[in-house]
Amino acid sequence: MKFLNPTIKAETEASLLSKAHRQIIVTAAIETGAHASWAEKLANNTLTDTDVLGLAVQYTVSVNK
């Protein structure tokens, strides 16, 4: 992943390392229509960084419609 802004890069990396942030993103995405299987992937530690970023984008777009 390439970032033009070092602050955004650092914040994104910190969020991806935080289990709490990952849980917030998964929960919010499920509440806005993502499949509940994402919670299972989070629980069994098979959720990738790409998955988390994708869910975060989906959540942001869904909330800001």
C-alpha cells in the first residue's frame, strides 16, 4: 500500500494493529450491511489488513450516503 501522506500512513498502520479498531470496523460494517461472517473471521484471526481496509471504506461510504 502506498501513502502520499506519512501521517495517514502511520494512523492507518496503527489502526490495523489494534484489535479494538478492527472490532469497531467489523461491527460497523456488519451494522451497515456487510455479511456477519466478517465477525467470525475477526474472531479466528483470519481477517487480513486488506479486508479491514475494505470494510472501513464500505462503512464510510454507507454512513456518508
